Amino acid sequence: MKFLFDLFPVLCFFAVYWVSDIYTATVAAIVATFAQVAWLKLRRRRVEPVLWISLGLIVVFGGLTLFLQDKRFIMWKPTVLYWIFAIALAASATLFRKNLIRSMLGKEIRLPEPVWARLNWSWVGFFVFMGCANLYVAFNFEEPTWVQFKLIGGTGLMLLFVVGQALFLARHVEEESKP
């Protein structure tokens, strides 16, 4: 359910895009993201930093798209989001010696420290790649192709990467010692 909740603005964007245009779909994504935050606040739940970042980006880039009637801004938004994730993971590891991937998953699985480091840097690389891929498709193909790539290609690449990570992790998970 959390996965679907997280995808709500994306799904709204694509659903509206297929029946209207990129500008109306951008409005739908902005409204859906505000609705997510409002829903969490009304239920007295924590709004994760990622959602706050996403809200800020959709308001800024979506707002520029609508104000300037220039679809390039909404097309840049995924790249900026991916690169913010990459910078956060890399900066946290190098400047603060904190592995954010370990912080998120460390309670669920135990891994040797070098594996956590490789996992963190593989996510950095993946997010850099995704940002570049988004820009390449956005500026070398027609708008409908970008929309399809964002929904199917981006989601598919993310799924493949997560499965690959799971297979990699399965080899390295440390079993808890049983008495």
C-alpha cells in the first residue's frame, strides 16, 4: 500500500496525460502531491523528507511549466530528484561517514560493512544513470515517448535494479547466530 501511496502523484500525472495534455497532467501531479501531504498530516503521520523534497520540486518545476507554458521544466523534474538522491547518498557517505541505505535498511537485514558501502554507491550510480537517461529521452524524443519512458522504462529499470540488488544482497546477508 505504501508503494501505491508513493506512486499516487505519478499515476495521476499519467492518467490525466492520456486523456488531456502535459499541462493538465502537471496540475494533477501538483494537486496529488499536496493531497498526499495533507492526508498524512490529517492522520497525524510523519511526512518523510523524500515527500517534502518531491512536493518542493513538483511545485517549482510544475509551476514553471505552467507559468511559462514550457514542458521542459516538468521533464527536468525527475532528473533533479534522482540527482538530489545521488548527492544525498554520496555526501552523507563521504562527508559525514553515514550510510543512508544502511540507516534505512539496517534494522531489517545485517550485512558486512563493505557490502553496505557497495550498496550505497551502487544506488548513487543508479540515480546518476536514471537522471542522465531521463534527460536523454526528454530531449531526444517526442513528448509521448518521454511519458512512456517515465512510466514504463523508468519503473522497469527501477524494478530490475531492485531485483538485482536483492540477488546481490542474498549472497551477503549475515544470519543471526541462534543459541
